Amino acid sequence: MRRSALVLAALLLSGTPAAASWALRLTGVTADTALDLRTEPDAASASAGTLPADTRDITVVAVADEGVDWVKVEKGAVSGWVDAKFLRYANDLPVRLECKGPDPSWSLSLGFQNALADLPTVGPTHFALEQPSTTSTRRTLWLMTGSPTRFVMIDKRVCSDGRSGTKYPYWMAAAMQGYFVEGCCK
């Protein structure tokens, strides 16, 4: 089953991938406001400046040591820390996603260039991921790969957790640490 999932991932994303960039844009900021950047990776730290809601081509210059939530960005002369939930990749995938699945229960937290998986019998594990790629014909299907033999595939489609009936905006499948899992993300 795991091998067939890898073959499926390769088939879905075969061909020439669309050009992708590490440049990011803001998301979740209303048009009449701006996003505060912070001097430290903490919402309570002092303001380091602001970015208007429509800011694009933001560059990441550092990633916080702990977790997957905070990245240091710069745009022009403005630089500071921001919660990754306010960022999207150029190909429209949110930088920050929380994924989970049942049977056995597991979770996957995605951030900029890294992930934190909590898997049965393995426990919490950090690993690096490459930038998300997508095909030119299916712009709402993304693949992120890592090493050794890790991948995360995300599709922008309604996903139900199968237990509570809760609907999530993203479906995902991942191979990591000897597990092949499928679940939902928000």
C-alpha cells in the first residue's frame, strides 16, 4: 500500500512542475489593517514594524528553533518575526497547517521548511521539508518532500475526520517514519 501511494504521488505530480518560489505573501490580514512584525518570536514582544495586508514577495531569513510557528521575514527595510499562520507560499499553499487523523491517532504540524510529527510508537519528531510543488494543471494539489523517504501531499478539498463530522479545508497523505497516513488539515 505504501509503495502504491508513492507511485500515485509521482503520477499526480509528473511532468514539468510549475515554477515555485520561496517568496511568500500575507494571508488572514484584513485589507484595512497591517500585520505587526515582532522583535522576538513571541506575540507579546515589541513591534518591529508592520506590513500592509497585500504584501507579496516576502523573504524568510530565519526560522525559530522551537516548533513550526514563527519565522523571521523581511520585505524592503522592514524585518521581524511573524506567526507562520499569516503566510502563504507563492503557489497559494498556507505555510502553517495542522493535520491529524484517526486510527491510530497521529498529528502533523507543518511550518516553513519543517514539520513536527507525533506518531504512535515514535513520538514527536521534527523533520525538514522542501518547498511545496504543484502541477501546472492542478494548482490545488501540493507535494512536499523530505529525507529520508518522506513526503506530504496536500489537496485543497473538503475533508471529514470520519468521527465528529467536522469538515476541514484540506486533505493530506504523508509517508514518514515508517507510517503512511491520511487525514485532514486546517
